[in-house]
Amino acid sequence: MLVRTADLAEAEGRELRRMTVRVAVACGIAAAATVAAVTGLALLLGSLYLVCAPALGTAGAAGVAGAVSLALAGGLAWLAHRIVR
């Protein structure tokens, strides 16, 4: 009985180590994807500002870019709320 318990503990330890590595790799990939998404969003909002600036002026272009950013953030917050519920 003691040998079987030790074998089970050893097998579970190997599985825990394997799953820990998988979770760590997934977290690293998620962090890299987050950095890429934030960079892409910043560039898109910057390009929106540059497109709107000649027609609306700097204040108007900043307002449009900010409104788009807030709408996107609100939509994502709503989506996260729906997923959690």
C-alpha cells in the first residue's frame, strides 16, 4: 500500500510539473499578445487622430480618438461582464 501511494504521488508530481510549464508558457504568450494589442490600439488611435486633425483641428481630433477609445473600452467591459455572468 505504501509503495502504491508513493508511486501515485510521484506520478502526480510529474503531472503537476508538466501542467505548470504549460500554464507558464500560456501566460507568457498571453502577455506578449496583450503588449501587441495595446501597441496596435495606440497606433490605430494615433492614425485616427492624424486623419481627423486637418478637418476638425487638434481638439476635435483628440475628442474623436478619445470617444472611439472609450466606446471600445466600454464594449470590452460589457463583454467581460456578460462572460462572467
